[in-house]
Amino acid sequence: MQGLALADGLTAFCAYGFEPFFNLHYEVIGNDTYSIDDINDTDTEIEELKKLVGLRFPYCLMHYCLTNLGDTFHLVSILLTASLGLQKLLAVACPIWSKIQINERKSCIVCCLCFLFTLTVNVPRLFVISFSRGKERDVCLVSEPQRTIQKYILGYYPIIYAIILVVAAVTMFISTCFILCTICRRKRVRGHVVASRAEKKSCVLIVCVMTFFFLAEVPRLYITSTLFSTYRSNFDMQDVALQKMTTELFLKYSACLDDSLNHISGESCLSDFNERPSHYKKSLINQLEKSWSEIDKNYPKEATRLWVDMVYKDKLKHVYYEYLYDDLVDIFTVYDKGFWNFLMLSVYDFAILEYCSTVSNTTTFENLIIKCHGHKFSNSVEVLVSSQYTVNQ
């Protein structure tokens, strides 16, 4: 019990003990003086951006270490809670053997093994990235993640964590059910119709412990499985977060295209296009592919940089904008490249939209294509992805 109390105390201390101190040093990344002057801006996006905060060096390093240590001690707490559940089960099932074999020395050994095992599993997380001091105003700079450790954190650590949670949950459930059944069976053997007050308290306490344990820990299984399923196929990517954003963006484009095609489902131009000879369709598709390839090939890098200037220069504080600038340019480059790739893969559907725009002599259907290109993530999400470990850890 002392080991469990120590683990819970250290967890709470690492998670919340320094928070009042960090609150004094949090600095808003967004520009407080920025006002909406762009038709693409919304109140929600601006407010989200202004809520992003950062910590200067060395406070960012302290926060990162404390967060990981908090997760470490929480895992120790899970193991010790499961160990206590198993100890209670043995005490009820084999009271004499338990009294003789389970002593204070062995309990200390179990506590130490739980701490050592958890430290072994979690310590690599502390070294996946490193922190350094920036040249301006002690801005905290984050290094590129160490590839091998990142692969362990995103691929293998969630599996280990899930196994521990499942084993702990099953142990707690079996021990609780066994103890409750044993108490009820002994009550019938003694011929008591009503359980004693001590038995009632024991049953209520056991059920409460199991309930709170399940409510607190089982949802983590969903989080862990989501993390693993998100990154398991992206181990070889240089930036798994950017790769995930690209995938989600492709899904957004696909949904937008489906919505655009629904707009013309009842139009006569759709049936006219289907009745056109195959060589006409092939010619139209070739023209689109050629024009898109030329645009993609000749699209200047400076245009992307100019767009980043337009979107973020006034929204972010200057010192953070300077450090995030290159990463944001990379994100917008991925946006554009992903869109052109999507166009090539869906060229037949876009040929239908182009044909309908031509025969109806209107830009309505062309505007649908432009609308799809405008499907991006919010500014705050883009900033988070540009420096994923700074925020997520």
C-alpha cells in the first residue's frame, strides 16, 4: 500500500506539482493584437491560435521530463494496483499459504520490480528528442526525433502499454468477482440471511476500487490502440505527424469531390458526358493531366513562402514565426503536392466537372474544384504539426 501511495503521489506531483510555476512562464504563441482581416479567418481559428502557448528554455525541458515521469509513475500505480488485487485474491483463496508466504520483504521486492520494469519501458521516451536554447529570448528549440527511439515509442510502446492495461484490468475483474462470490458463499454456509456490516463495507469498497480503476484506465486502451493504428504503417516516414495530416487531407479531398459530384448527379451534362465517345473522354483527360502537370512543375517555391507570409506572419509572434517559418512552408508544400496527386488519381471525376462547366457555360462546377483545394486544417493544427513533440509531450 505504501508503494501504491508513493506512486500515486509522484504521479500527481509530476503532473500538477509544478503547474503553478509553469503558469508563470507560459507564453502565448499567437499574436494578441491580431484582428480578423482575411475572409478565410474565423473567430474560432483565431481564438484557438491565441490559446497555443510555449515555454522558454530550460522550462520546456523541465515540463517534458516531468510529463514523461508522470506517465512512468502512473504505470507503476497500475502495476501495483493489479498486484494488490492479486494479493487479495490469494489471501481469500489460500489464506494460510498467503499468511506464511507473503511477507513484507517479498512485497518490497514486488514494488521495486514494478518501479524498475516501468522505468525500463518509459526511460527511452526521455531521449527521443533533445532541447536547446534559441538565439532569441531563450526560445526552446526541439531537435529532430531519434529514428530508432521514435519507432519504439510509436510502434512497440503502445503494444506493451496495452498488454499491461489488459492484464491489470483482467486481474482486477477476476479478483473482485472471486472475492464477492467467496463472501456470498461463506454467508450462505454460515446460514446468515443478512450480511454483516463489515462484509457490506468490504463489498462496496472492492466494487468501488474496480469501478474507478476501469473508468480511469480502460479508455486508455482506446487511446493506445488509436496511436498504434495511426503510426504502424508510417515507421519509415521522416515526419509521421505530417504524413498523418497528408492522409487526413486526402480523405477531406475525397469527401469534397463526392459532394461535388452529387451536385451534378441530376444534371443533363452527366449523361451527355457518358454518351461521348471514348476518344473524346481520353483527350479531355489528357489535356487536364498535361495542364495540371505543368502547373505543378512550374509552381514556384516563392509562391508558397508568400502564402505562409500572408497567413501566419501577423498571426504569430515574430520570434516564433521565424523559427516555425521553414516548417510551415514544408506543410503548405505538402498541401499543394497532395492536392495535385489527388487530382491525378481522380482525373476522370474532375473531367466530368470540367465538361459540365464547359457545356453549361458557367464557373459553378469549376468553383467546386477550387473549394476542394481550400479544404485545409486550422492554423492551430498546422502549428502543432510543425513542432509536434514540443506540444504533444
